[in-house]
Amino acid sequence: MDALIASFCMVAIAEIGDKTQLLSFVLATRFRGKALAIIAGIFVATVFNHALAATAGDIVARYVSADVLRWVLGLSFLAFAVWALIPDKLDEDEGGARKPSKYGAFATTTALFFLAEMGDKTQLATVALGAKYSSLVLVAIGTTLGMMAANVPAVLIGERLGQKFPLAKMRFVAAVLFAVFGALILLDLDIGLGLGDL
């Protein structure tokens, strides 16, 4: 259960202000009235992307000693803290986001979300969580639910959320959480989320 909770919290907070959340805003305005298709596309893309990422983390964990893995994970989370402070800008031309799509809301969302997550901080955090926890299923479920928790409101509320939600402050909160988790891993401490059992 620790894997599920930690994965959900980490990704839900890290996703605030991320380029995939900005992509949710763009898709919601582009495919008006197609919120369910967009949400389904986000879900499918995230399940596949994060299942692959968690599996990659598990494979890394099998071939790296626990002590080395602890340092790699701790330093990775500290790097994610710095990365979280950098605002994401969605390239309007990325994946043809401004051009009308002949594939519809679901297919367009699935493809764009899967590609946008490649190498993203939430995907790399999923790799780290997959290396940290033995239950890849719980990691994938937690990170997927975290993505949905951050992106469904963006789809449903659209641009109005961006005007009311302090994205800069949420990036700071995400950075602090990444830094705290990174420090706890490096110090080999446990706060009830299984962070010290490496």
C-alpha cells in the first residue's frame, strides 16, 4: 500500500504545471464537448507509459546493489526537485497540437499524451518508484491515478483552472516534496512510506 500512496502523491503533485497538464488544457479547448474521450485517452496513454516505466525501474533495481540504488534514487529525487521548479512550456506545434486532427479526440489524446510523457519528470519518477517498490502494479496504479487526479480537472475546467490555480506555488510544493523524499532516501530514513527500506 505504501507504493500506491507514495506513487499517487508524487505524480499528482509533480504533474501540476507540467507540459502534459498544459496539453490537457489545449486538448480541452480544441475538442470542446469531448471531455470523456480526452480523459479516456489520457488514461490509456498513462497506463501504457507508466507500466513500461515501472518495469524499467524494476529491471534496474535487479542489477544494481541496494546501496548504489539508494544513492541514485536519492540524487534523482533531488534532481526532480530542481526540475519541478522549471516551468514547462507546451510547444504549440508539438505533435500538431494546433492543426485540426482527423483522428478524433481519443486517438489524438492517446498519441500526444504517450509521446509527451516520454522522458518527462513524471515518467522518470515512475522509473524511480518502480526501482524502489517491489509491486509494479501498485506503482503503475498509483502513478496513473496521480496523473488522472491532476489532468481530469484540467480537462473539465479548461483554461479557467489555469487562471485560478497558482501553478507556480504548486511547482514549489512539488519541488519541496521531491527534495524531502530524496533526502530521506539518502539518509536511509523511513517516515511510514517505506522510503527507508532500501
